[in-house]
Amino acid sequence: MALDLKSLTAEDIEALKVALGVGTLTPRTGQRKVLTDLRAPQTAAGKLYRPHFEWSADTPPEGTVIPPFPRLYWTPDNVEHRFESQEEMDAKMAADPSILLLPPNQTPLTKQQILEREMASLSPEDREFLIAAQRTARMARIQEQMQGMSADDVAAVMASTAPAKAKKSA
């Protein structure tokens, strides 16, 4: 049996779409509308309905006060925790100075920490090569500085300085 679609009204077509589950979603289907407003929800008092440490692309409305706690922190083994109050934060920071207040991926490393990580990734042969290269570069700098000095001046400098002590290997 053939159905003449030209004789259907707009309401008939919409009802057919709803029955088939295709096309536009309407409130009659019981399905949720697609979200278009992705801003954070707020309470009736105008406060943000979320912890303050979640990021947002939107600035909070004027007059919105974001409390300082709860607040996130990280332990050295990259486990996330939270402080509930200033007193708890002070007590834990005093007990464990290694606590990070920024995520580990945002905590800036010192030059020494960067060097330690790089050295830890080297093989023993590469470490020896690096130490030898450092020694050669140091000797070249000293020879360059000594180039304009007389033999007496070099002897005076050598007499006034003590030789470096070799580090004892553990």
C-alpha cells in the first residue's frame, strides 16, 4: 500500500518523526534538550555551585565571592588531597614541607632538579663521557684566561690556590 506523502500536513510529519524517533527533539518526546548554555550553575544567592578550584572560561558574575576553602594540594607522590580550612592547611604544611600547592605538572622545577632528572636518564658510559667533556671545557676556559699572563703571574696564581679535592665515590 502506497502512502501519498504530499497529503500530510506539517503536524502529521512532525508526529511521524516523533514516532520514528528521528528529526528534531521536542519536549513532547520526554527527552532532554541539547545543552547550549555551558556556564556553571548558581545558587539562588548568586554563589557558584561548584568548588572554587574548578576552572572556567567564564568570569564569575560581579559580586560573587569564592571562598578560599576547600583547596587542593598534592603530595610528592602526585596524590591529590584537599584542605578544608586554614588551620588544617597550616598544620599539614608545617608537618610536611614537601606538599605542593600547584599540580605537579604546573610546579616549576629548579635548575638542579632539571639536571638531576637529565642525569638520572643517562647510562653510566654517558655520565663518564659528560664528566670528561665538562673537564675538557673547564681546562679550555682556564687555558684561555692564562693566555695573556706571564709565567710569573701564572706561578703566583698557582701558589695562591689549593688544588681541588677529588670526591670520594660511595
